[in-house]
Amino acid sequence: MNPVVEIVILIVVGFIAGAINTIAGGGSLLALPILIFLGLPPNIANGTNRIAIIFQNIFTTAGFKSKGVKTFPFSIYVGISALIGAIIGAQIAVDIKGETFNKILAVIMLIVVLYMVFKSKFKHINDLEKTTGKHLWLSIVLFFFVGIYGGFIQAGVGFIMLLILSSVNNISLVKSNAIKVTVALIYTFSAIAVFIYNDAINWRMGLTLAIGNSLGGWFASRWSVKKGDGMIRNFLIVMVIIMAIKLWFF
């Protein structure tokens, strides 16, 4: 393929994937097939995509911060917990058939959809964020398991983080997304170290894809703050349904 065409494809796809990852999740469902289409083996495509995700989350975190969305120190607490979990998860061999796991994950995705649809109908106006005391410790424990899950599988981890932050901590979807990308930034470093150690990264493609992911993440983070929870919820529902269908049938 013409190198210029390849660069354009990677940047455009990266931009779309970065925006999807920031607003909801599942952008890698687009990026990974493109990397494989461009000639990378699946394991190399996986590692290469993580480079783009690292840069995407750096710019996305900056985008949320520029709009006044503050997540410190809560995001650091749960992020470190997820990092420890991810280190463990990268070493675990899961004794479950891929097809069975995909169907289980599809059901989890649909539970996320139902929760997002019905939560707004029952949420009280005066409900406050629950990020201290027992709710903080519960989140730290849950994000440890999120890290384990994300460490060896990754698919759908953003949706699970949004579900925890929204249900356990009563945090708005806008702020939950900001926390999500910060946590992903922290724990992805452990995964990227494994790929680097095993020489499973195409740096040229990864850094090119990262340009698009970073731009998509930056613009999507600022745009989502402006649009608010309603838009994020609708977009999230669509993306979760798409991912659930893919996991169940393909």
C-alpha cells in the first residue's frame, strides 16, 4: 500500500477510535481490524494499538482538565489499584473458552445498557458523589479486579468502569469518562511494558495511529463536557449494543 494512503487511513481511523473511546468505549473494535488489514499479526496489532491508547488518554485527560473537570485524587487511588490488578492480570492464564467468555461479556454489556437507560428515571436530584469512606474503598477493590480484567483482555473495560463509577460512586457520566481515561492511562503502562518486552509493537504504525487517537480524544473530551450526560448516555447505549452484538454473534 502507498505509504501516504496508509498514514491517512491510520490518522482518520485513529481520530474516530479516539473519539469513540473517550465518549463511551469500544474504539479498538475499529482500530484493531484496520491494523490487521494493513498487515500486522493480531498480537502485534494489539500491542501497536496500546501505543495509540496511551497517547489518546494523555490528550483526553488534558482535554477534560482544560474544561474544568477535576478527578484528583479519586482517579489516582482507583488507577493505582487497577495498575496492580493489571500487572497480575497480564500473568494469568484464563481457563475459559473464548466463545463462552464473549457471550458472558455480551450479557454484561446489555446490563450496562439497561442500567444507563433506567438510572436517570430513579436518580434523585440531591444525590451527591460518593467518593470517600466505604464507597472509596469499595471502588478501590472493584478497580483492582477491573485492572486484572483489563490486563489480559481489555475489551469492554471502559463500559465496566463507567458502570462502577455511575452506580457505586454516583458520578456523572462526564466526570466518569474523565476518571475512566485517567485510570486507563495509568494501568495501560503495565500492559505496554509487556508488549515492549516481547517486541510486539510496530512503532511506525502505532505512533501514526496515536496522532489520530490523540486528536479524537482531545476534541471528544471537550465536546462531551459541553453536551453533557444526555448525549453521552445515548452514544454509550448505541456503542454497547454494537459491541454486545459483535461479541455474541461474531
